[in-house]
Amino acid sequence: MRKIIAVAVPKGGAGKTTTAVNLAASLAVAEKKTLLIDFDPSGACSIYLGFNLGDSEGDIFDVFTFTKHISKVIHKTDLPNLDFIPTNISSIQKEERLARLTNNPYLFTNILNHDELLGYEFIIIDCPPYIKGLTTIALTAAKSILVPVKAGQISLVALKKMFEHIKWIKSGVNKNLAIEGILLTMYEPNTKAWNLTKEELQNKFGDYIFKTVIPKNVSMPESEFFGKPAVLFNATSKGSLAYLALAQEIISRYAPPKVEEKVEESPRVPENI
């Protein structure tokens, strides 16, 4: 079953792009055919993967404006099972046009049904650090949302805002949107900030927290400088191993049940948030 996961939170610096890139790469390493789509107008994923935006054959903006078919803007990466669609919003005129286009929340839903995309097992969408526009059309098209959270009160406020928006999405444009999970990023155990953050998360969102946590690790920013996912930069670093574990945690949820097991509906699709 194809899974479309949006990585989103209305806050910068929470590890959103780092998570989108490294989760997609880890799924690819696990031999899952994966497509990473950069929805952030800043081109953050493109920079992380070492893409020269000026040399790209096209981007997601070309698809939204019907300038190019989506099959023409899919780029190969250094990982055989990972493909990538960049974004390059290089002018104010493009930003203004994109803002008008994204008033339609269903803009991307039909595009994802093109035959060229049906062969992917996972599609990961890196959303911008705000809710309206691109994030809303991503959540309208997605099957689930992954929310990265770092320690701090500002992050908790952003998480609550994200959950309110999820509630709005589920009440209207995508009633089947599931919560893939809340991911603790840049985690530092036994620090006061993280102890306070975890306590509040457990009290209010405990059912949605991933078992896997992403530790604060120097390999993450270093891999970004070299334009590579962490698994290609240093596969044995704590950060790389954590994202590989996250990929396995997600894969295990969608593995076909054994014959003797009773098939139950996914618990990750809550009726109420």
C-alpha cells in the first residue's frame, strides 16, 4: 500500500527538512521505492541533497502551473531507491503566483494519482514552516502527517497549533488524514528542557509519540554541508542509526499481517484529535 507522509510543523528549526531527507533516504536503504518532494519555497531539501537548483530540469512549481508533467521533474539521487522533486521559487512573481494557486487545497491530490507515481511505496513531502498554502495542500493529499518536535515551550505551542489544523483538515478536505507520529528531534536526555517537554507531550499527546527519538548529533549538520543524507555521510553515526530505526518503525506498521493474525484497522487514524 502506498504511503504519502507529510512532514510538517509551523516552526522553523525543529528538524523538519532533516527528518524528511533522512527518513526518505532510510526508507530507500530499506529497499522501499521512495519519492521525496520539496514543498518548501526555500528549496531546503534541494540544498540538503546537494542539488544545484539552477541546473534542475524542472520543479514542483512547474507541475502546479501545468508547465511540465510531473514525470519530467523527477530527479535521481545517489540512492537507487530514492527519487526527488525539487522546488525553486526564485522570484517574488513566482511566490505570488504560487500563493494564488495554493488557494485550492486539492491542487496536488489529483497530481499524485498519475501513473508515474503509483510505483512508489512511500512519498515523503517536506512542508514549509507555516500552515496555510503549501502545507494545507500537502495535508489534503497525504495519508498521514509526521510532526517533528524539539525541546521548548515554543515547540509545544507550534505542535498544538498543528493539531488544531489537523482537526480542521479532517473535518473538511481530508477526513482520512492520520497522525503518523510526533518525532522528538535533537534529543538530549536528562536535560531539564527535555524533561519538561517530554512530560507535557506524554500528558497531552502520549499516544502519538514515536518510540524512536533522534539524538542531537554532529553528523546531521555535517552531512548537510556535504550535500548527502546522513546514511551516506556516516552510516554508523547515532543520527543515521536513529533515522534507520524510524524508517523500520514506520515500515512495520504497514507490513502485511501474518495469516494467523487478525487484521485490524490502523490505530494511527484517530476519530478525534
